[in-house]
Amino acid sequence: MATTLAILGGGAIGQLLAMDLCQHRHSPLLLTRPETTARIIQHQLQRLDGSIQQASLPHAPSNQPQHCDAVLVTTKAYQAESALTPVLAWLPPSTPIVLLHNGMGPQQRLAQRFPEHNWWAGMLTDGALKLESHSVRHTGQGVRYLGPLSGQGQLPDALTEIGFISEAAILPRLWQKLAVNALINPLTACYGCTNGELARPGHRAELQRLSDELAAVAKAEGIAMEAEQILAWCLSVAEATCSNRSSMLQDVSAKRPTEIDAISGFVVERARAHGLCADAHRHNLDRVSQLSGCTKT
Ligand code: PAF
């Protein structure tokens, strides 16, 4: 049966997931800012094999009640809370909300602030590039996981069909993605390089230090992650998305706010709470904050 999944956040990843759902004969609905009007827009996706997929997708303002079986949140980390506010005003509390943004912090804050809602979280390591407003290129095959935060019940099967793997304990996966983002995103933004360039030996010492600090913070948070594992994940994502310009590099280049507070900022804040050193992550936080001129949490 066709499932309607609302997607909040029309960036490259939101559009990639919408096109994947279409390909599996489901009905994505893109939720747009409250001041916009409902309309159908032609979208295009260039897949990894070079083939082009086109689809006409419905867009609807996020403050107008809609029928949907789940909401996927693919906004930037710092937008998640404000973008969800108009949706929470009409969404039945039992409808699953899956937070898929980079970084950590908003997941815990939202689940605490709105305990009546059905919160799930997930992560994906796909690379995707927005070519034009409604045209996206899939630049790297990733892994996709999701699981309950405070959520109960079942998620629509459509999510399994587009490659999400269910995890009863999603927190370690969120930390795994945080680790990848905390190594790749700030360094690519600071050096203006592609993900693949980070895999070169010249960056190894810096990546090792970031991995060591992160492993210690994760351990203090009860998450078992060895520094060697973190480094290996980072290198494998950097290679799988080698031609990709990370989302943070794209944000810095376009002079947009970055997700540095929910990535390095979260690591620094957790390190401080446990009395641990996170100087390499603090250095990245400072450098990217200066580059982007403004950050938000
Ligand atoms: O933020 C990003 O760019 C992506 O999460 C990732 C996985 C680092 C690929 O570029």
C-alpha cells in the first residue's frame, strides 16, 4: 500500500529521500515554510549510475494540517526545532517523527520538550549535492539506520524499502554519524577540500587526535567507540563520498550558518561536562565559527 511520508527540509538529502520513496511507489509530501503556497513541483535526481529520475512532487505549507504516516526531518540541525513548531500544532501525537539531521542536541531537546509526541531518530551517510532548487545529484552511497528515541509502535515499511535498517538502540549509531561529521565536516570546511582529500596521509595526525578525543567523550557518555574504529569509519565515508564537498564546506562557501554547534560544539560541551580534554574539537569549533561568521544551535 502506498504510504505518505512528509519530509520537512527540502535540501539535497530531503529531495534524495523523496525521490527514493517515489521510485518505490510511495507518496512523499514536501513540507515548506508556513508563508508558502501548496503546489506541485517537478524534481530531478541524477542517480549514482548517471540515470536521471524525474517526478512531480507535492509541496504544502508546514502549518496546514495534512494526512501523513510519518514525518522525516531533514533540515539543518539548527533549524529542526523552529521548523517543527508549526507541524507539531496539527500532527497527531502518535504519528512518528524521524529526526535525520546531522549532529546531536536537538533530538534530546525535542523529545524532552514535547514528550507527548512519537520521536525517532536516524542517520544516513549518503552524499548528495543540490544542483538547482529542485535538482539533486546522489554523489555517494551510504548506510541508513533509524530507531526509537522515545518512539513507540512501528514505522512505515516504506522506510525499510528505501534502505533504512532498524536499530533498537539508535544512540550508538547517532554517535557514529556524529564522529564522521566531527572529523570530516570541519576539516573540509577549513581546508576547502573534498571529502576524499581528507583520506590522504597528510591529514592522518589531525584525524587521529580528533578520534582519540571523541572516543574518550563517547566512553564517558556510555557509548563504546574505539578511536581506531572512528578513524576507520571516517576514512571509509571520505572514500565513498570522495568527490563530495561536505555540507559544512558548502555552507561556509555560501556564507550560510553551519551545523558546527551541533557537531564540534556538542562534543566540546559533553567533554566539559565530564572534565575531559577536547582541544582539537574546540579548535575546529573556533575556526569554523570564524569562517561562517555566525553559527546557531
Ligand atoms: O554532512 C555531510 O556532508 C555528510 O553527512 C557526509 C556523510 C559527511 C558526506 O559528505
